[in-house]
Amino acid sequence: MTLLLWVASLVGLGVASGAAGNGYSTVFNLPGSESNTALEMMTEATPDTAGATANVVWEVSDGSVNDAEPRERVAAALAEIADMPGVGSVISPWDEQGAGQIGEDETIAYAQVAFPEQSHELDKGLVEDVIEVAQGAGTDGLRVELGGSAITAAEEPSAAASELVAIVAAAVVLFIAFGSLLGMVLPIVIALAGVGTAVLTVSLLSHAVTISDIAPTLGVLIGLGVGIDYALFIVTRHRNGLRAGVDPEESVVTALNTSGRAVVFAAITVVLALLGLLTLGLSFLNGAALAASLTVLCTAAASVTLLPALLAFFGPRVLSRKERRSLAEHGPVTGADTSGFWARWAAVVERRPLALSALAILVIVVLALPTLSMRLGSSDQGTNPDDFTSKRAYDMLAEGFGPGFNGPLVLVAEVPSAEAGDALAGLAEDIAAVDGVADVVGGSVAEGATIGIMQVTPEFSPQDEETSDLIETLRQDVIPPAEADTGLQVYVGGQTAINDDFAGELASKMAMFVGVIVLLGCLLLLLAFRSVVIPLTAAVMNLMAALASFGVVVAFFQWGWVSDAVGMGSGPVEPFLPVLMLPVLFGLSMDYQVFLVSRMHEEWVHTKDNRRAVIVGQSETGRVITAAATIMVAVFCAFILGGQRVIAMFGVGLAVAVALDAFVLRTVLVPAAMHLFGRANWWLPGWLDRILPHLSVEAPEKPAPRENAPAEETDDTTKAETHLQTQR
């Protein structure tokens, strides 16, 4: 019945989503910001040209762009584009308004194609038709490329290849971990069911809520990682039960009541961390938070409903054939001692907590150092892969007209009087003399008009820090004197200014956002483990891992250590990347913290021996945590191959953070710190203990051994206990 309900849900959502399509839209403008005001005024004044734009750029290998053959071919293509329904206007260099659209050496020229709609609203088919017609004019001696926001939106590669690679990589790790085909397939099926349900639901929700087109890919990236991990934890517990001789149905129930509880709690921590994005009040991030949260919820739901049904159906076949033969021939005894390493490693950490803590902190600090130079900003088309036409057009324009030509500033002015018109003309002259300004076009106002538009071309590319400095200089120093006592009101806009405003808004709210998600994580851990020290140490360590992952992103993409080598180019870190990564990192870190410390807490409740609790907890969870992390790292790394710079940044950042979390924090730093803190780990003021509700994350579970089998004397717990006895 459960399986049928899931199949029916997926089919129903698929049909509905296919019929309705999607309404994804990427909108960076900020209501009330100066750049958004400029956009609204320009839209009202020139509705046919205030939307997305495209540049048709061409270059001749010999002669001039004004020669008869290239001019005729390009002019014919531009005329065909201008007649397309959905195209607002086309301005060629041979039109009266197109003066200055031919480079000085006359080998490079461009035409402006304007659309009445923004890039996220454009029909992709229309943009593809524009690209096809324009490039059809090219010959051996005439190269035609296209750039602009409209072109980039149509060029974004599909994430399907990355998703396939991620699934294959996860399958390989699962097969190595379980040695069972069924044990490998089930976690992947659960992840795909949860992610599929979420993606289809988000597609339908995009018609009612603003959800960016990057949100589904981000949701799939997160959903595959956590979905496979959640299923892995439950399947591992169930397999342990089967090997211990527990009846399959009873083993499923026990796995759900133990690891299933931890999965639900871990999913809640991820969702709450993601919903912390709502505190920023930005529609772009609200949609991303909704999509990612829904994906995590769906994968968790599949893990605690669909997975138990499948486990019960397949019974002991979840074990490999070798494990089933051993169970039949020798009784319920665990096979070869494959996890003894973790008992020995736990003993090493217990003996050398200070030295290992120092080494772990040193690794994290070194990786985090580049974070000090992190610069938030939107990368431009110059960072696109070399095989993108937008990248080639960007390079051609930079060569023919200067790097700042790819991101002009648009100044929109309210001109209520003749005096204000004179002030605007004088402002144009003042701006032309400002350092960092390459060219100024406009500044005059037609008779009777109340809105003036001026285009300012910086000397630097849109993503350069100098361009951001120029925007601030214009707003703070140059424009205010012209506005004083004249009635003139000037707003600095354009896509470059919109991106700059968006980055500034996010940076100003970063501290508050970090505080919110840290507080939520601490409260959840406080409830789960009834301890003050454990939540505080977890928060500090999670921040350390986040800073280290940001440092790697800065080195790889801002400094170009990796991005330049793979054709993505170096540039600033996308402004929304830290605020999207932080809740995911905190949520995933809490996953591993919950699975590790819940076992320690269980042992502490039974024995009140901190040393034993830490060793036993690390011994029993080390193997599954590192296996789960390996799968998640493989999934995240697969998304680096997709060709999207933003998704590659997420993939690198999340992969580094998860690897540090599992192999440095949970394997070394957390247990070492807990050994150093001793009984203080479990301290909670009496008054707080009385008022806090009791929340059990993971119920105690130890299957009783059969009389004809040794009581799992080869497992990590017994080894850890033996180590404790020999040390006393």
C-alpha cells in the first residue's frame, strides 16, 4: 500500500507538472533600492527596451565591417530578428541611434536587441531562434557571436549529466560499503523518490511563489546527498539487526525506532536552518529556501515510510549472499571484523586529545585563511565556459570597446523642470571626468520629457571591484551636488548596479542570519542532549568548517586556482552563495553531530562514564558516518562537472565542508574536545533541566544475541570496553 501511494503521488505530480509547466524566475532586484527604482522608471518610460537585452557581435578577419558582403549578411539577419514576435527593437551600427557601435579599427561591431520582458520571462525558444538566425550570417571570414542577459538565460546547461554522475558515484560507494546489490539500490531509490516528489511539487509551486531557476538544481544537489545518507543510516541499522539474528520485521521496526528517529530529527535541523533564509526578506532566497526545505522533507518522508516498506518486502535479501550463507551456517554472528579500526582510533583520540585537536584546528585555519579576502559580487559572462557564445561575444566586445562596455551603468533621472535638465547636462560632463569612467552617452532631455537616461561605461569589467567603487563614488560624491536645489533626482541602475546592491544587502544582513541559524541549532541540540557544552562546541566547530569551505571556494574560484583551468574563469564569490551554503552546512553538520552524540548520550545515560561514552559512541558510529560522508562528497563533486559556475561553487563548498565535518570534526575534534571537557559535556543547570521538554532522539537498541552465538565480541563496542578496562 505504501509503495502504491508513493507511485501514485509521483505519477500524479508528474502529470500535473507536465501540464502546468514551471514558472521559475531569477529576480535579483531589491524593492526600494536605487537600482530597482531606476529599473521601474525605465520600464515606464521605454517599456519596449527596458527588459532583457542581447548583443549581436561580429568580427571580420580581413577588411572592415562596413564592407559590402559582411554588412549585407549581418543587416539581413538583423532585419529578420527585428520582425520576430517578442523582439522589442533592434539597433544596428548603421542606424541613427547606433552611432559608436563600431570599434575604432572597424573589425568589430555590435547590434543591440531589446526585449520588452526580463530574461527570466522570455520564451527560451525565441532566444534560440535569435541565436540561430544571427549565427547563420557567419562565414569563414565573418564570426558572429551573441551575448547579454537573454543569451545567458538560454545557454545554461542541463544538470541531468551531473545528476547521473552523482547517482553512479553514490552507487559505487554503497556497493563497496554493503557488498549487496539490493543494499546499494534501496538508498538510491529512496533518494530519487524523495527528490522527484520535491522537484515536481516545487515546479507547481513556482506558479504561486517566486522561485529562481537555480533552486531545482540546488534542491537536487542537497536532496540526493541527504536522501542517500538518511536511507544509508536506516539500512545499516536494519542490516545489523539481521546479522544479529533478529526477525526481519522486528529489525525494520527497531531500525525505524532508532535510526529513523535520528533521521527525522536531522531533517528538522536542516529544514529549520534553511528556513532561516526567510529572515533576510529577499524573494530570491525565499524561493530557494522553500525548494531546498521541501526536498529535505520529502527525502526524509521517503526514508521513514517507503524505505521500511521495501525493507520488510525484501526481508533478509538486503544482506549479501555471503552474509546470508554465514548467517545460515554459523548463526547470528557478525562477519569479519571490518570496523575494528574505529575502536582503535577512538582509543588513540582518547590518549592524545590535545595534540590531535591542535592538528585538526591547524588544518581548518589554513583552509579558512583565504576567506579573509573573499569579495561578494556577481560574476559576469566573462566567467562562462569558452564554448558559450556569450563568453566569446563578451571577449570580442572587451577587445573592441573596452572591458567596461560589457556592464554599463544606466542613470535614470527625474527631470521636473528646465533647471533640472540643465543640471543633468552638467552632471554628464562631471561624470565623464571621473576616474574609472570610459564613456558617457546621453544627458540631454527631449522637450516636454520628464525622464532622462544616461549610459555610463566604466573602464573596468562589471565584476571588478573598481566598478563597485565607481558606483559608490557616483552615488555619494558626484550626483548629490547636481541634485542640490535643482529638483533633479538621479538613480544609478543597470544590471551591474542591481548585482552590486544585491551583494551589499546580503552582506549587511549576514551577521544577523548567522546568529539566527546558530541559535536554532543550539536550541535543538540543547533539547536533544540536555547539555549546554555540546551545542556550543558544535556551533563553534560548524562555523570553523563553514569558514574553511568558504576559503577553498575563494581559492578555487575567486583566485582562479581551479576555475581558470576548467574554463570557468576567476571572479568574485556569488553574493547569495554564503547565505545559501551556511544553512545547508549547519544542517548537514547537525546530521553527523546527532548520529555521533546520540550514541554517546545513550551510553552516558546508562553509565555516567564520559570516557566510556565518548569511546563507545565514536567506535559504533565512525564507520557509518564516514561512509555517508563519502557518498555525499561524491554527489557534491559530481555537480562540479555540470558547467554552471554557481553550482560548481556550491559543489566544491559543500564537498569540502562535509569532508572536513566527517573526517576532521566528528572523527577527531569532537571526541577529543569531549574527552578534554569530561563530565562538563553533560552539564545542564537544574532550573533549565526542569523547564525544558524531554526529547528522545534515538531510543536504545541492542539486539539480544542467541545462546549459540558469541555476544558480538568482535564489534567496536566490546573492543572499546576492553580498552577501557585495560587502561584502568
